[in-house]
Amino acid sequence: MKTVRLTMAQALLAFLDNQYVSVDGRESKFVRGVMGIFGHGNVTGIGEALERAPGELQYVQGKNEQGMVHAATAFAKQSNRLQIYVCTSSIGPGALNMVTAAATATVNRIPVLLLPGDNFASRQPDPVLQQLEVASDYTVSAADAFKPVSRYWDRIVRPEQLMTAAQQAMRVLTDPADTGAVTLALPQDVQAEAYDYPAEFFAKRVHRIDRRPPSKEALQLAASLVAEAKRPLIIAGGGVHYSDATQELREFAEALGIPVAETQAGKSALPWNHPLNLGAIGVTGSLSANLQAKEADLIIGVGTRYSDFTTSSKSAFRFGETKVLSINGNGSDAAKLGGTALTADAREGLTALRETLTAQGYRTAYDAGVLESRKREWDAEVDRLYAEEHPDGLSQTRALGVINETIEPSSVVVCAAGSLPGDLHRVWRSSEPKTYHMEYGFSCMGYEVSGAFGAALAEPEREVYALVGDGGYLMLHSELVTSLQENRKITVLLFDNHGFQCIHNLQRGHGSDGFGNEFRYRSQQTGRLTGDYMPIDFAAHARSLGAKAYKAGNAEELREALRLAKAETISTLIEIPVVPGTNTSGYESWWRVDVPEVSVSDKVAEAHGAMKAKIREAGPY
């Protein structure tokens, strides 16, 4: 047997460089490159291999370990999970910085391969710098923290273990039903140890991502369920995009006359102005979709996880009366809400179900005029929010309207946390698929700038906009520098509302007077953070990093800043002061946030009573 003598790190890169995926007969390279920050735990192992023998893998220098994993996650998400970046870090704090982003990838079912450095397997120099010493279990290291947030986890303590571990890693990374973060912990001495690897280990491997068809029995059951429904409603989730099934979704809805509501991950599956698109569903949903959900006799979920935001904490539908059908490749998701599972690829499931129902002559009993009226009323509400002027300055919804009407329809907007996801889900008008990039599975503050960079790596021909609040920007903005370094332009639209106003609104809506969520100076009178707002010049900060920057205090200035930003050739930030509390809320939605049963505040007690009443109306499972 022919062998090749390489270090474990060199062998890992050579293996990754020859991995391909094939979907519907289209073959593509799976691993684009490696994002990394070097330390003593990886610089002479993975670092040496990247320097001397990277093959076709591109190295991207991260500036924050969490940020670079967010960028890799966004890259894979924008690429419909058909291509990834690998992320490497040193041991200890470098590794642990990736844990939050690993969870973000796993919750959102996005593939990312993490290679954290680890303690010496030989233990000769123990304890080394940044090493945990757990007296009860000396095998525990910082890398063990990745176990609960990884779909697959392994520690390579001998160089030959790489061969089985790498293949298992690829199995999970290319699994459309159960993908997420994969972690291979790499002890720093083992990275540098050599082994005579079989040459065939480095041969080109093509991982075929098969579209799972529905079983005959499950299809018949699903068809009979739909055939009995008079007012079904489709909930389009992220699986519609990952399966590249937007056209099939449209054909299914049009052929059977079924209206569509979209989750955060599913938004842009249908154009906003399609007559059957009722808009966002759930806690951050539109009035049209939420009212229709309450009247539906069947929910047809396609590629959705049914999170509490999608189901309004299980109050969006009539529990015990509304039936649920789930088309999903993930069996766990398909089994949620006690419904009927059609375990299948979204495209295959929609096509097979449409053909079956069309052959039966099925059509919904909807009054087309009612759907048209409901959609028309919601469109008018969005128009109102887009146009409404606020006496104290620029409202958040007015700013979003200006942005939506000014940027190109093909542009990608990226967001993750704060009050912006709610407003974007409700009022943003997407005309093309894959132009709405929302991380709302983990809703991780700090994803926005990093995610925009990752999306720009995936689709450099598009304009990419990161929509982020001042709180999220302060948490993590370092990959703005990386976007400049890689000449991948992004435009950061920074909404400055003086703090964590989303949670400020939430606490005030549940009995609080507002505490600890605004960026104010400490008051000498109260001893609390109730002084003046802190003036932060975000545009100046962006310029100090090398980006271009503008400020826009009103609608006309924002339009002009957007025009100037589009003409720039490097990453740009637009600082947009908005009036706090001018985000959307309500629209027949509810989100369960538990309120103290006992409090000195009558307002808190009242809020607790209201919460208990809503729980009684919601489904128990």
C-alpha cells in the first residue's frame, strides 16, 4: 500500500482540500479555506501546514475567534450549506471564544468545522499555559466545552485517529438533516506528529447529498390530511432555501391555492408582493399571517423548527383543533407539535404532495377576496410605517423604509438580534430569494458584522448590508477589519438607539420601569445608570479602523448616505440615530416571558396575572 508521511495537521488539510459535494448531479468543492487566529496551541501545527502546504485552501485571518466562526457560519448559510470555511484557534481562551458561535451554527443547522488546539496528549510539559487542571478528571480541557454545542465531537490523541475522525466529520457536515458545528480537538503535540498515511486517504471524495423522497405511506397520509382541510396555511422555514425549493413552494401554493407565511429563516422564499404571501408569522409576524394562522384548520410546515417565535409560544394556532403537517428532512423537527410527519427533502416532499393532490382535484375553500383584502390591509400598514414621521427624529421603521426603497433588490441584508429582527421580519420587502439573511435561531448579538462579511465572501457580486444596533456593534465588530483586509466590501447600517432597547421595551412591557438596558452615565443622585445618554461617535470609530463612514439623521440624509456608500469600493458604515422605542410590536402575537409571581410592584403582579391567562390559552406541547 502506497503511503505518504505527513504530520497530522498536514494530513488534515490535504484531506479537506479534496472533499467535494454533489447535489442533483452538480459537483462543487466543499471546503473553501481556513479562518484562523494563531497561538501556541496551533501555530506550529495547523499554522505550519497552512504556510507550507495549503493546497487550494485559502487562509483568512480572523480578528476575534467568535467573529470568524460567525463569518464561516454566514458563508455556509448563504451558500445553502454546500461550501464551508474551517476555523482554527489556539487552546484555552482562543478555543472557548468559538463556543458561542459553535452553538449559533448548530442551532441554525449550519455546517462549520472547528479545530481548537488542545492540551499536550503526552502530558510531558503539563500544566501548560492556558490549560485547565480538573483534578477529578485530567482528560477534561477547554475543548470539552464544545461537546454540547457540536453535532460531532472528537479529540485526536494519535495521528492515525484522524482517518476515521475526518470521515465522520464529513458525514455530519454534509448531512442535510442533522448538520451543525463539528469539533475536532487537536492536541498541540499530535498536530506535529508524523504518520505514514495511506495515499488513498487523500484521494478525491465526493459526498452525494441525496434528496430524501417521502415514503408512499407517509405521502398518502399527508395527502389525505390536506384533502380534508378547507383553510390550510403553509409556514415556510429555512429548509425551503437550503433545499433550493423556492420554485417548488411557489408551484405548490399556486396549484392548490394555499397562502404562505414565512419564518425568519424562510423569509424571501416568495416575493413579498406575491398574492399568496401573507408575510411573517409568529411573535414578529404580520397581522395578515397571524390572523390567518388563528383561522387555519391545517398548518403545513416546510423546513421549519417551530421555534417559540414561529408558534407565538404555541398560541398562534388553535390547540386541539388545528392540525399540523410537517415536511422536513429532520425527523426531530418533523415530529414537533404532535403533528403528522412527512419526513422528506423539502423539494421532493412539496413536489410529490402537489402532484398527488392535483391528481385528486384538490383546491382550498378560501375566498380569494378575503385573502386579497387581508394582504392589502397589511401592505397598507407597512406603507404607513415606512412613511410615518416622528416628532423627535427618525423612527426605526421609517429608516427601514428608506433603506428598503433605496438599495438594490438583489442586495443581501444581514441581521441577528435586538429589535431590528422583529421589524425586518414584519416590514422588510424581499423580492428575490436569499436576500434576507437572518440568524434568529440563536439570535446571537455580534453576528451581524461578521455575518455580513461571510455573506460577502459567499456572494461577492452582491451588495451586502449588516443591519445592527449600537449594542450589537459594541459587542462584536472586529471582522469589519477583516472585510477591509480581504477587500470584501460590506455596508454596516448602525441603528443608534442608545442601548439594548429591545430588552428595555420587553421589561417595561412586563411591569418594569426600565432598568440596566440603556447606555447612560451613572447618576450621582440615584446611584443608577439613569444619567444622560452616552455620546458615542460610531462613524469616527469606523473611520479609525480604515472604513468609510457617514451619518444620517433624517430620511433625506439617509438616502444620500446610501447612495454614497454604494459608490464606495471598501467597507462603509452609516450611523443612523433613531428614536428609542419606535419599533413594531403586537399584531396578534404573544411571546412567553415569565414574570415574577411575587413582587413589591403592582405592575409586576398585574403582568404575572396576564401571563398566566395567556399560558392557559396556549398549547401545552
